[in-house]
Amino acid sequence: MCATAGSRGGAVAVSAAAEWPRPATSGCGAAGGRGCPGGLAPLGPARSAVHAACSPPPVGLWPAGPAPRPWPVSSVPAPRDTCVARQPWRGDARRRGAEDGGGSGADPAGAPPAMTALTPLLIPERFPNVPLIAVTRNPVFPRFIKILEVKNKKLVELLRRKVRLAQPYAGVFLKKDDNNESDVVENLNEIYQTGTFVQIHEMQDLGDKLRMIVMGHRRIRINKQLEVEPEESESENKQKARRKLKRSKREAEEEEGPKDQTVELVLEPVAASPEEVLMVEVDNVVHEDFQITEEVKALTAEIVKTIRDIIALNPLYRESVLQMMQAGQRVVDNPIYLSDMGAALTGAESHELQDILEETNIPKRLYKALSLLKKEYELSKLQQRLGREVEEKIKQTHRKYLLQEQLKIIKKELGLEKEDKDAIEEKFRERLKDLVVPKHVMEVIDEELNKLGLLDNHSSEFNVTRNYLDWLTSIPWGKCSEENLELTRARAVLEEDHYGMDDVKKRILEFIAVSQLRGSTQGKILCFYGPPGVGKTSIARSIARALNREYFRFSVGGMTDVAEIKGHRRTYVGAMPGKIIQCLKKTKTENPLILIDEVDKIGRGYQGDPSSALLELLDPEQNSNFLDHYLDVPVDLSKVLFICTANVTDTIPEPLRDRMEMINVSGYVAQEKLAIAERYLVPQARVLSGLDESKTKISSDVLTVLIKQYCRESGVRNLQKQVEKVLRKSAYKIVSGEAETVEVTPENLQDFVGKPIFTVDRMYDLTPPGVVMGLAWTAMGGSTLFIETSLRRPKDKENKDGSLEITGQLGDVMKESAKIAYTFARAFLMQKEPTIDFLVTSHIHLHVPEGATPKDGPSAGCTIVTALLSLAMNSPVRQNMAMTGEVSLTGKILPVGGIKEKTIAAKRAGVTCIILPSENKKDYYDLADFITEGLEVHFVDHYNKIFDIVFPELDTPGG
């Protein structure tokens, strides 16, 4: 007998030896359990022809691909004469009950219907009209068994009908499209024309589908499609048959006729849809005559050898195919059957298997089968090699694990190593040995250590607890760095790194003095605000060095998540503490200097408001018990020196600004920039460029030109970039051999940094009537700003009221300031010069140059009033004069900000006289002498004083 698997993923196919004796009617007596190797479901009283052939015991064979179906199949001999179907419902009551689900013979509730075995009958040599069953992936080869499931209702009814008519035959054909899962096709072009004539050996009716075991017998080819006559449903046929049987018995008793009268059943079929092919007319396919030549013998021997090689590699084939070869030598020697067996063993593509099924030339069929077997053999070798490699890796991993476990046990017995949990606990307690841990924190640590000892090492809770303890024990409880309380040393460090910034340096020295008198250090919260590039961030590092404190910086610019500051809850995956706790762990002290950068650019999102989270952090009354969400224990931050930096203070929330000591870090004047460049920027740039003073020379005149024509901003960051650019180009010239030494002069400076950005200091050398120079202040520093007025339209005789048009991209505050100035100027001029009605009747245009730059603020009020009066009186103001100050509706001059920046901008523009509000006198006198040197300053509280200063000699009014 031959039992062999079809291609991987296909159904089971089993071949049987033709020379086996015809089975006895009793069979093996197996009930689908241990008696039969096939292990089929119970068959009832009707013994299956499949089970009747179990001596010698055949073995089912499963494919080498995916897992087989959950119920196996026994192997079947291929009898020369097989069966006519025996109608199971005509048996005894027990069988009928078992099949119909009623009576004592029914299966328990929920059990599937049993397989119905069909009685063996003689197979007709020619059977032209057969039902068509379309299959995918694998065709059925002659003398092989396959399990089929049919779900199409019309085809199911047709097969039931054929079985009842003792015609359990069908034609199985392979579909050309493997994605088509239907059991039927709409036309014959969807299937291959050559298929297999099969006999239904067993059938299991599952209601909505039929499960059948079929055996292939011979090759067939389709001639044409046949129509199917209508038939009544199976249930109606049964009821009608029973009624006719009873009626015929009663008539026979009445007429005293013969009792064994046979009643012929007339079945009326149900009509099939014309679009589905259910019946076809077929002819047998006869192979070409051939002789057992040397070529055929060689092909046969090679196929047998290849099969033996395959079963040697794949244990799934080994037992069944070896038994087949030993028990049925004639099957092996038969080239026709051997080619089919070789094809069925392989996992080839469906079109390749169909090609072998259609081949009628036996030598060619053998050659094609051998080609597929060779491919299968190579695949089996690859599978074996991969399996061997995987198995070897698994063995090595397992061996390594066993050795490691043995090593742990040996070390534990020798006292060389402790348990993992003991080692972890000892490590944590070792960290706390020299620390002063608060009592409430120690209680939490002890509780978590006890919890850790009860948890399994591989549980997720174990890792969470261990990480929590790792953070708790990494905090420097009670550990502080020794601070420097010597004023002289601290002053030297601050002067070494930064030029100017006297306010910041004085505040730090005051902090040291207070700490020295108290004998202890304390925390403080400072905020440095000023334009970019003035050294706010870098001075914080110098302060940390001067105080001998650890330094930690983090930026809150754009931050929208509160958890960045206060940490995540421990319940979240990947939770960790906030930046403050991370700082303490990194610095290993309780008194570091923490720089919170860009505090004016902090964001706000759906994850909370970080600026509100900073309130607790930066409050001296609360940060002694700072509570991080992750640690969930109070941490003392009262010894931390917090320094925040900002460019502007307007965007800092008022409650947060109230908690900080604000220190203004203003911009640098040209003299300060020159000193910074000579002391710090040029030496640092030389080191970065790999040059020394002997190879490059940059004079003070060059730096002055750089500052005046290229770098007018308040900071020195751009100046540093320009100096580095000069030295980079110098290094290139030296390395390329253009020059051995490079001397940069004001004349050749453009060769290094390009054309000047600022060519003139001011827009007007001499201001005409209607134009006045004002002073402005931005985050980038101070600048001069001209106010221009002009007559837009002459006096209107019909409409005596004039108007004011404003341009220059002004903000709402500045527009309101212009309207106030216009109203006050009209009233002031009517009082000063009653004969001049120019401002009352004329249409005036007021413009602030540089229209692409947004401008806002009230500090240009007195400047706008002066420009309007100058236009109305057709008199220019005093030359080289600038002013700033907010004007009220009654003419009072109110204080403004940015006095230092505005004074620096005025001096840079060559101004000799400036007018400031009286209340800004204290700000002006705080300035360094080199800033105010050469300036004539006037402090005013009402516009009357300004008028006398700017119009010392009035021309004849021209209004």
C-alpha cells in the first residue's frame, strides 16, 4: 500500500496498491479510535471499505506544511472493483437514529454527525456524466485519497442525489484561479479541462456542507456542460418515499398480493441555476503506449532514490512511504503510478501539478515528476539545515542558562555571592549609609524594600519598585558642597569671565556676604532679564564657579508638559521624576545652582501649565517641601540657588515674576563691546582657529569698525561670529600658502566679512521741519527712531476740521499715543500761537520709518507733539537732539523704561542733547560715566519745558 501526502497546505492524499486482496466484509472493526491507524470517526454498523483494508496496517500521511486537519484519514487500497452506494436510511432503526439524530442511537448533544461509509461496488470503466467539483491548489491524482468539503447548496443536493441513486462518482477539476474559493464555476473556462474521476468512499453530512473522502481512479477530460433536471429537496423526497411505501403496503394487503413487492421511488429533481456548471460530460484520458526502455528504468530508479532521500530528511514522510515501498514493489515498479506518487509528494505550484496530470506521455511525465521531486529534496535539505541551526542555538542558550544557574548555586553555597534581592537591598542601603535621610523618607524606603523582597524577580512590579528605590536612594539627602564665602576670590572669578554686568556681580557678592555673617548658606531666586547675547546664561556658570556650587541648567522655552518639572506618576509606563530631582541626582548635592533658561518663553498646553508648576518651585516659603509626582515624598530645595533668564518680563506671569528678584542685564555700549572683544572674544577665537598672535593681528581700529558697521545689537554674540569669521579666513590663507602672516586692517576688513551692514548712523544729518528724533527700546537693545510729519492736503474751506493719518505699522498703544499727542498739540498751539490754526484745519500725515518693523509703546508721545508743532510752525527743532517720554492729555511727561539702552543708542547716533522724564533721573544717574560723558541731558515733567528747549529761536510761523 502507498500512503503519501499531497503538497503542503493541501488535503491528505493516500494511494493504495492494486494487487492487495479484496477485503473481507467485516473489516478491522475499528471505531475511529485506537484500532485503526487512520483514527476516523465512528462509522456505525456499516463498516467502511477504508477500514476493511487495514491488514497489513496502512498509515495515514500528513503534508509537510501547515498543520493538518483536526481529524485524520486512513489509507485505502485501490480495489479493482469498488462500490455501489448502500442507502443508510434503509437500514435498521439504530442506524437511522444515529444518522438522523433521533432515537437511542443518536450522538450526544453537540457531537458532529458521524462519517457514513459507502458499500464497495464495481467501478464502471466508462461513466460519462458526472457532477463537477472544482478545487484549488492541488489536483487529485489517480489512486490517491483526498478530503473535500462542498458548501454550494445546489452541488450538495446533487451529490446527495447521486449517492442515493448508487452513483457515488464525481469529476474533480482544478481551478485556474487559486483565490476562487467556490465549489462550482460559472463556465468551463475557469477550470482546467483535464481532471480526475473520483469515487466517494465516505460522506459526512454537516447540514450546510458535505465532508467527503474521495479516491481518484483515472484521468478524464471534459467534453461539454450538461443541464441538471430539477429535484425536490431531500427532506421532501424522504417524506414522499415513506408515504408511497405505506400506501403500497396497504394496497398489497388488500389485494393479497406478494409481500416482497418492490416499490420504485420516483424522485423529482430541483432545477439548477443555468449560470453554475454542476454536471459535465467526460471522456477517459488514455496515456500513450510506451516501452520499458533504459530511459524509463533510469527515471524510475532516480524517482525512487529521490523519494528515499526525501523521507530520510523529512520524518513526516518516512514511515508511510517506507511501508509502501516494502509492501508494494509492483507499485514502485509501475512508472504510471510512480510518477503520480512523486508529484503528490511535492509542494509544487498548482499549474506544475496540473501539467503532470495532463501529461499522457509516460517518460515525459516521469521526467516532470522527477524535476519536482528534486526541488522538494532541495527544499527539505534547506529546512533540515535551518532546523538544525535553530535547534543548535536553542541548545546553546539552554546550556548557558543551566550553567549560569549552577554557577549561582555554587557561589551561594560558597558564600561568594548573595541572592539578587539581597544584593539589591544591600546596594540601596550602602548608598544611604553616609546620608542624613529624613525619618518620613526612611519609612518609605524600608516599606519599599520589604515589598521588593516579596516580589518575583521577573514581574513588572519588581522593576517598578526597584527603579523607585533607585531614585529614592540617589537623592543626596543632607549632603551639600562646601561653599566659597571669600569675597575676594568670588570677585576675581566673576571679573575673570565677564566684563561689566556690575548689578549682577554686586548682587552675588551681597549674597556671599550675608551667608558669611549668618554662618550658613541659603537659597535664593534671581531673574536676569535683558537682550540676547549679553551673557545672562554664561554669567550663571561663573556664579556657580565663584560660589563653588554644582551647576545644572535646563530650558523651559516651549515647554508645555508639567511632568517635565514635577515628574510623572509612578503608575505610568516609563515614568520618571522631573528635572529638579534629576538635577539633585546628577549634582549629588542639596545646594546646586539651577539655571532655568528662557522662562519668558514657557508654553501652555493640554498637559498643564508649567509656569504654574514653577510657582511652588520658586517660592521660598514652599520649596522646602517640594513634592515630586514620582517620588511622592517631600524634598528640601531651600538651599538651592535658582537663577532664571528672560529677554522680556512682559510675558512672565505676574505671580511668577513676584516670586523672583528681577535684575536687569542691559546691553553693551561700543566701548564695552571693544573691551569684551579684546579680552575674551579674540583670544577664544584664536584658540578655536589654531592661530596665535604672531600669525594674525587684529587691531582695536578693526574691532571698532566691526562694532560700528556690522554689529550694532546690544549683545556680543554677533560680534563673536564676525571675529571667528575673520580668523577662519585668516587660517585658510595661511594654510593655502597665500600668506605666512595675516594682518587685518580697516581697509581690508571687507575682504573678510563682506560689505558693511550699517553705512550711516542716522537717517537725517539735519532734521527739517516736521521731523524729530525719538528713542526706542526693544528686546535687542535701544535705537533711534525718527518721527516724520507732512501736510497731506491743504486747508479745506468747506470743512474747517483737520485730520491725522498714521502709518508705519504702529501698535494700538502707539496709535492712541499719537491721537493724544495730536489733541494736545492743537490745544497747546492755540494757546501758544492763537493765530496759527494749521493743526485745526489741515490734513496731516504722520509716519514712522522702517514700516516693516512693528512698533508699539507710549514713549514717543512727546516726540510726536514736537514733530506736529515743528510742522505747524515750519520751524526745525534743535539739531543732534533726541527725546523720549509719554505725554498725557494735559501735557504731563510720564516716565518710560529702557533708559540705559536709549541713552546708548543716542550716543551711538551722535546725539549731544537728550530729553528725559523727570522721574527717570534715578535711572540715568545709575549709568556709567563713559556712557553719559559728553551728553547734555534735560529732565522735564511738562511739555512746556520741552518747547523751550527744542525751539530756542522761532522763525516766522508759516501755517
